Amino acid sequence: MKKSVPTIRDVAAAAGVSTATVSKFVNGAQRFSPPVEDTIKRVIAELGYRSNPLAQSMITGRTKTVGLSVLDITNPHFTSIVKGANRVAQAHGYTVLLIDTEESPERERPMLEALSRRVDGMLVFSRLAESDLRWLADMDRPLVCFGRLSELAVPAVTSDDHRGAYMLTRHLLTQGHRRIAYLGFSRSRRDEERRAGVKECLAAHGMELTVFDSTAPSSAEGERMCSSIMLSGEHPDALICYNDLMALGFMKAAQTLGFRLPAEISVAGFDNIQFGSYSSPALTSVDLQSERMGVAAMEKLLAIIDGKAADHCTAIEPQLILRASTMNRN
């Protein structure tokens, strides 16, 4: 005969308390005296009682689930963010529901609207312009965005992309590079900050920036763009890429074309993904501390869900990671 599953009524009867008392204890809605709590804990363990998440959500109004939307889960930058956010969520008893919009702005709105109906709050990466994100800010859900927002009053966590780009460019200049180019991805708001940081540093030294634009922030796109950058007239002596994936793709193609790296061109990127330290040559990169961004964003979101005060914008300081893909030309 199949053994019946213990219910909250069974726990209450065995502990000599009301079902309301057991419910409040299990859901953390109220504290009781140590003897009462110890008795409830003992009975729950003896009976093997497991609370029903759906029932809990009906009582508390919370699902204990948060949503996290990323642009491309195959990009290690986003994987690290998920890792950091998930660690914080688990420590607070939350489950993360992940969606991958696959770099498709057209998919974002329907996917985020569907996600919002299933979670207590959301962490969101978006490729959409701020002017196209007002509907997101108007949703009745606690929300934290990744990336700096200048128009929307939405809490955010961001890296200081401008500072990171300036630091990297200054380093290349001190190494003696004079023909510095930028391979960007203009569909990203963060691209504008990175490009501006490079331009500002070069302008301070009386130099202009050559800009190449790509259609995707991927290694395949970096590989595809290589020939047009390296074979059309005098090529740059240093190339800053929008991210590490593009830099790694570019380096592979440049070496296939017969160029020596970094002897003929130095290459650097952003994100400091793990693969960059294993490439040949190992990749110089701006570490935006992706995992730390995930931690900070989840901590901010959970504070908002709990009705606590949270800073409007948290900026993570970048770090410059120097490796063999850039060389001194002095």
C-alpha cells in the first residue's frame, strides 16, 4: 500500500499547534519561542514533511524565483554573470529562471513579458535602445538592468567601460603603438562607452581613431573582419576589439593569413574570458569582473524585493590584464 504524503495538518497535529503556526514557521513569516520551533522542526524531520512551493507562493505572494535574461549563454562573459547571480540567489533560497535572447532584439519583449509573470523580480541584459525599453520599466516587477542607463529610472549594475577602454589605450600608447584601431559592435550601448574611452585617450595625444564595425559580437565575426582590416592598405599596429571573442577570432584569422602576433599587430579585448589565457599568444584584456557583476546585481534585486533601500547604480571597476598579445614597440 502506498504511504500517504504527510501534510501540514499532520505536522500541526503531531506538534500540538495550529496549521497557521506551522505555515508561518515554514514560510518564515513569523518567529516563535525556541521550544515551539524545536518541536515543529523535530516533527517535520520525523514525518518527512516537504512544503509545497505552490502553496507557499499562494500564502506569501512570492514564487522564490527570479528571472535572469542574457544575450548569449555561449559567451563566457554571460556564463560568469549567471554563476555569480545564481550563487547569491541560492544562498537566499531563490531559484534562477534563465532565458537566452540569442542576441535578438525582436525576441526580447515577448520573452521578458512571459518571464515577468513567473518570477518575483528580474535581472535583464538588453540590446534595445533606452527609448525602446520604457515598457520594461513600467512592468509591475522589481527590476535591475545591466549597463548604464541615462534616461530610465531603473536600478542598474554596470562596468566602467569608458575607464577600461582609456586604461587599455594608454597602455598601448606607452608601448609605442601609433596606429590604433577599434573593432566595435555598434548595436550595443556599451560599444559607445568603449569607443569613447579609446577616442578620448588618443585625442589627448593628438591622434585619431580608426573604427571598424561588426555585425555580431562573436569569434566568427572577428575572424570574418580580419582580412578587410589587415589587407586593405596600411594595417593598424594595434587593434582593440569590442570583446575577447572577437579578438580571439581575429587573431586566428590573422595568423592564418601569415601575420605574426604581436610582432606585426597587437590585439586586445574586453571581458577577460578564461579562453583568453590559453590562446597563442595569450590575450591582453580589460577584466570587467563578470562574476562580480552577477553577484552585485542579484544582491541589489533581492534587496529591492524585500523592500530595502538599494543604490540606483552600482559601477564595477575594471582591471587591465596584460598578456603576450600586446608588445612593446619602443
